[in-house]
Amino acid sequence: MSSFSKEEKPTKQVLTDDQLQVLVEEISLSFFRKKFQHKAFFNRRLRTTGGRYHLGSHNIDFNPKVFERYGEIELINVIKHELCHYHLHLEGKGYQHKDAEFKSLLKKTGGSRYVRPLVDQKAQSYHQYQCKKCQTLILRKRRINTQRYVCGKCSGKLVELN
């Protein structure tokens, strides 16, 4: 049975930049035993990535969609991932995804290797083209110039379908 009455709807949880900063500092101390001394903030312009560590400023920005779609646990996993980059870079160790030190620290702290999909794959629309000569149907994510490109099978002229 739900804890909400029929009239009352659950409110959407919102996390502010200040709350995110506190959360990142707490995770850094508890999992890495080191202080996070820079800025953490949400960046709505991030599309497919969960977070980003900036090598120059040492700040970390996070995609708010991670929290909105998947909740606090997934956000914490992304925070751990970015903190692995942060602490390893400041220590002069291998901070890139390919480095053994990064992989080891990520496994030790329980951070996520990849963020769950943030973009709806089904919502993508395709442009449809058909060859006038062989009637082959061609689907493309991006539009193509039908004056410049031809059919790959028979070199026939392409026509865009609606």
C-alpha cells in the first residue's frame, strides 16, 4: 500500500548544487579518505555522459538527468567514478579509463564503469531514402544530400521519403 493518499502525488526530488557539493565531499571522505577541495555542480548541457572531471580547474560537473532518471544510488556511483579521476590525477597516477590504477580504484570504491543510458534510443527518428533504380530502402539518422550521394548497391539516384 502506498504512503500517499489518492489526492496527494509524490513530488519530484530535486538536488541543488550546494547539496551536490556536500554529497561529493562526504563520498570523498568516506570512500577515498581524502578531501574534495574543488567545486562540484550540475551541468544541464551534458547529454550522454554522467559526469566530467576538468583537468585544468579540478572541478567536476554532473548530468542532472542521472539523478532525475535513476535516483541517488546511480548518482553516487557516477560521483565515485569522477572522484577516481580527481584523486588519481592530483596524485600524479594513471587517471584515464585505460589505466590499471584507475580500474583498480574504481573497483575498490564500487563506482560505476559506465552510466546507464540517458538518451531515449527509441525516440530517435530516421530519415528514409529510396533508390529510384533498385528500390532499396535506406535509413539514416542524419540527413544526406541526395544531389551528392547515390545508392551503394547500384549507384542509382536517391529520393527522400516522407
